[in-house]
Amino acid sequence: MFGKILVPLDAGQVSEEALPVVAALAGALGDPVAVVSVIPDPGDLNPLVSKYDAVLHDLDVGRRAYASTYLEGVRGRLEAKGVHVAAAVRAGDPAAEILAAAAADGAGLIAMATHGRSGPERWFVGSVADRVVHSAPMPVLLVRPGERPHPEQVSDIIVPLDGSPVAERALPVAMQLAQALSARVTLVRTVASGWLNAGTDMYGGTTMSPDVITVIEDDARAYLEATAARLRGGTVEVQTSFALFHAPDLQIDEIAVDCPAPLVVMTSHGRSGVERALLGSVADRVVRSSTAPVLVIRDA
């Protein structure tokens, strides 16, 4: 389905959180996997330390040997599960090298763990996963470490919708995955209280009549059911979940908790930097809070 799945690893336990989900996808889809580790490039160091070239060379050789040995171990584990795996070590900026490796390998999906940082910490420190998901032309699967282990299967695929064509672009991918994984699809639609409160007066009392709220709710439910009806008729079970006065990320979390092995598939508008900080991003909030892996399809 994806052609090849690229998995960046840094020899840490956090980065390996993506491997169970990758094994599930690769095994069901028959896609090969490429694991890559990015080490620092000695050439990026200050030229003033050039007199230590011999030391830096030995350090670089040692890092490459360690990374290669580590990746070989990962390859052995995945191939024992029937997954074809290639391994490579690259040097340079992690995000840039991950994107370059994906392009060179013809990967149709990048799967990686994210620490799930938010707010000023990520703004100043930066996040490799954040840079990748906002630059990659292909979908990116983000797995956030947590107390709940990620099983090597997918039982439920959750697709948040907001009534827009952009959000619906996640549906073909979700349905193909559900077909291959024998998973159930749940379409999620919410109407947040913040939007309804746009009709409040200066004293906090709502100026939106109950009739208007009913119309909004009925319209949202009708859209959700009509979308589900278009997808039904095959072998994939499609159900819906609607919530009024609820944030999408919270609704997704509540659904995921009751699923044995959930996967969220959604579209992101691809905002970054100050624009996202000001406007907010549903995909960003879902990735930071979800206990389930999130496959993000960036809307170019």
C-alpha cells in the first residue's frame, strides 16, 4: 500500500515505540521496512577543532559501528516476524536526513515515535518529529510513548471529521488500511462549545437559541451518517460517534480507551510555527494527547 515504510531509530527505547505498529502494518500490507539511524556529522563541528581530526574520525567510526550493530539487531527482530527490512546509517541533521532517506528509498510512509512535547519546550528545543510531519510529502505515523503498550495489531481505525473536504482526504487511506487489517472504522464528529459560544454577549449569556443549536447538531449528525453510508457496503464495518460541546482530541481519546488496538488516521492542514501557535491545530492536539498511534496525512 505504501511501497516502503521508513522508521527512524536512535538506539533508544522511546524511538522503538513505533516498531510494534510498524510490524503490524508491514505484515498485513506486505510493505518492506527501512530502518535508519542518523548520527552527528563531524564536519558540522566548529573548524577550530580541526586539530582534533583524528579523534573526531575515531569517534565517527565508533558511532557508525554502534549504530550499524544496533540496526542489525532491529532488522533481525523484524525479519523474525516475516517483515523484509533494510538498514542504513546516515550523518547530519536528523530531520533533514530522515526526509532525504524517505525520498531516496521511495518510502510512502514515515513511522516514528515522538516525545509529545508541547508549548514553549518544543518551541525552543524543537522536535524532529514535528519538523518531519510538517515537511514530509508522504503520510507520517506518530507514536507517543505511554503507559499503554502498542500491540502488533490494529483493531479499530478512528477518523476525525469536521465536514470539510480536507478532513475527508483521510478516508481512502483509512478504508484501505481497515480492509487490509480487518479493522473497524469509527468516524468522529464533534461540535466544540467554543464555536457555539461565539454567540455569547458581553455578560456571558448565550444569544444562540436552543433551536439554532438543534439545527447545528442535526446537521452535524446528518453529515456524519451520510459519510458513513457512502463507505458501507463492503467488508469493513463503519460506525459513527458524535459529541456536542466536546473537543475532538478528547472525544478521540475516549473512543480509543475502549478499543483493544486503535489507530487514528487524520488530515492536518500542515500549519507550523507562529501560525499554528496562534490558530491551533486539531492534529497537533491529538498527537500530543492520544494514547493511540496517529497517522497524519498533510494537506499540501
